[in-house]
Amino acid sequence: MAKVADIGSKRLINLAPDAWVQWVTQRPEVVAKEILGSEFQWISRETDVLVKAYSATHGDFLVLNELQLRYTAQMPLRMRAYAALAQKRYRLPTYPVLINILPPPPTLTIVNSYEQEFLGLRAIQDYRVINLWEIDAEIVFQQPLPSLLPFVPILRGGGEVSVVQRALQTLRADEQLNQLESLLAFFASFVLDTPLVQQIMRWDMAVLRESPWYQEIEQRGIQLGLQQGIQQGVQQGARQQLIRVLRRRFGEISQEVEARLESESVEQLENLMDSAIAVSSLEEFVVILST
């Protein structure tokens, strides 16, 4: 399954929301007021976390957090669409932030804005990009940033055994954080051999597979993927949801369009969902479908 990522984003940010919004905005005076719902009209975005924040200078505003396992070429359009939907729903200025967890393929360039020009009209959406592999692991302990503790192994300098052990000790010392131990083990497995991760954690990796964190990751296909039958069911569900959105926005759609959606992968259907929300006409959507 290509949908990559709710790794408990809301739960992670909720561990220390003030520290989180200060970090992503780089403004120490900002405070988090509440975590808001990110259900927008026709679709619920599980990877988005909306935080209502406040600063004396700017007043109330939204911090839109998108945690993405790996950056894709559709992210700029997605950031544009959901920033606009968030601002429309809550009537507040929106500060969009894309947090990329793992590096994309070298052929893919990460950009920090969406830009389109059509018939002399321009659409622009800037957003902040944070690549976790470029973040120094030490800041997690210094600031501190408990929401980033599970990601320490994939941060810059975080793949050392001693640093992973330090993160583990920090998690185990806090009852609120020790539930994240299995998530730390999961990301440690990206940079360390499994026997070494077992040795650091001092428990069999079967414990990881039994944890709700691992099950959540597995259900979203981050590591293991899903069996073919489940995959087909997910694909069919994504297709039906896309068709519902198109019908709500543009009325009935032709059987030809429905038939063309049959062969699309889950990832393609998700990208098309973002397009279906952003376009202004069915014809514009069909052009995107044809490319």
C-alpha cells in the first residue's frame, strides 16, 4: 500500500505541542493553543496535523504539519490544496510545514513551493520543508523535542549506537514516552542491523511486531506491505472515494473516466485525489488523468 504515513503524528506532536510549533516555525515566542481536526469537506487527511497557535506579534494562526515518510512529486500540489482548505475552514492564516522523514530517490528534487501559471494567471503556495536527515540529533536532547525522539536514528549523527541508546534511556525514563520505544526500534532498523537493534533494546523483535505502533505502521504498508487481497480492497476503496469526490464536485462522471481509474495504483489514486480537490473543472481533472 502506497499511503505512507500516519505514524501517530497527532500523538507525537501532542507530547509537547509548544516545543513543536516553536521548532517548526523557528519562533520561540509561539505557543500551541489546541490541535484541530483536519477533516476537510470530502476527505480526512490522517497525515496532516493542524495546530492552532498564537504569538503576540501575529495573533492566532494555523500550523499545518504534514509528516511524509518519503517526498513525492505530488507534495507541492498537496500542500497547496490542504493549506487552502485549512484556511477556508478555520478562517486563520496558515503556516504549512512539510516534514520529510526519509530521503527520496536521488532523481527527485524536493521543492518548497507550488507554482503554476495558466493563461496569464499564477498560483503560488510556499511552505516550509524540514528534512529530518538534515536535522542534528543533538537538538532533540538539548531543546528538548520529545516528539522527535523516535526519529533519532535517522537524524544527522543519530545512527550511532550510543545516540540510539541515549534516546532509548530518555524514552524509558518517562512514562508518557516509553510507549514510543517500538517506534524508535523501527527507525533504528533503517540504519542498524536487526541483531544490533535487538541488543540495544534488550528484547526480541517479536515485541516490536506485537506493539500497536508497529501494527499501525504495518497497516499503512510502510515496511511490510499488505497481502494482495487486502491491497486490492484498499485500491478499490481509494477508487470509490475518488469517484465520490468527483461526483460531489462536478456531478455525474462518464463510464470512460471510471474505467480509466480501474488501472490506477493506490498511490496514483491518492495523487489524483489531491488533483480532484484542487482543480476547478472535470475537464481539467481529465487532462491530469491523461498525463
